[in-house]
Amino acid sequence: MARRSDHSREQIREMALDAAEAIVREEGIPHLSARRIARAIGYTVGTLYLVFENLDDLILQVNARTLDELYAEIEAAGVNAPDPEACLLAMGRVYVEFAARNPQRWALIFERQGGELEAVPEWFQARIGRMFGLLEEVLARLGGRHGPEARKTAARALWGGVHGICILAMTRKLALGGDVSVRTVTDSLIRNYLAGYAAAG
């Protein structure tokens, strides 16, 4: 068992987050517990709770790291796109590909968002808002008469659809509707949504 003086508070924090990610990735969400994380890093649960408020706080910070990684990939995907539609298609593809590569980490974002905390912290809400902000910026480039509130709603409606496709794919239920790839379905959703969005604007 490591002594408390072996690592700084920040080092213990990073070790715990790394361990939690590894447990989720390799063993699945049901195996994630404070005791399991503490054992993985060689500290006690008590030491863990000197760094984190509780397990939900730790999980929220794991999810924040996942969102940061996802945001960076989505942002990079749209940089070289020639037009707004191509940008959103690239972003949608990155989202479903990220979920496919990281199914447990992706699922953890939606299964656990600080359930025992009094409220989801502003810093975490800001990460989610930043993600939607990317979409709103692209929608603004489409022009038309849509104002900020309409773009805000549209960004959430569009990504709600993409997220739904991800869930169906990850739970192997998309195949029940026939032999159509996730990418094909995602592209179709985005193209058709944008067509309706443009027509309404």
C-alpha cells in the first residue's frame, strides 16, 4: 500500500482517473467502485475521498476527460470541411466512430453524471455546452433567418438524433431494421435534417 506522502494530491487525482478509465474500458461500468479504484492505485478509499467529494464526483471528472477528448476530435473533423454540410457530416461520423471505439467510456457519460452530487457543476455543464456550441457555429454558417435560439434548438435536435443512432448501434438494435451501416443512417439523418432546416429558414 502506498503512503500518502508518496504522491501529491494532483498525482493521486490523475492516477485515480486513469485507473477508473482503465476499469471501465477493460472490465465494464458495473465493476467501477471506489474500492476497486483505490486498490488499483495502491491507496485507501479514505485517501481517495480526500481528493474527490465522492465516487460520483470522480466519475464526473472521468466523464469530463472523455468529453474533452471527444470535443477535440469533433472540432478537428470539421476544420477542413469545404462547407457546413460536409462539416456536420464529418462531425457526426467522428461521434459514432468515437462511441464505437470507446463504448464503455461513452456510455458512462450518460449513465452517471454525478447522481449523488447536489447539482451537476457548472464546469461540467460548460463542457456539454461547448460541444453544442460547435454545432451552433456551423448552423450559423448556413445563413437564413434562424436566430440564436433556433440554432440552439436545432443543434440539440440534430445531435439527439445522431445520439439515438449511436445507442441503437451500440445495443445492436440498429441491425433489426435491415442491413444498413451506421454511417449511412447518420449521414442520411444529417442531410435530411439540414434540408428541412434550410427550407424553414
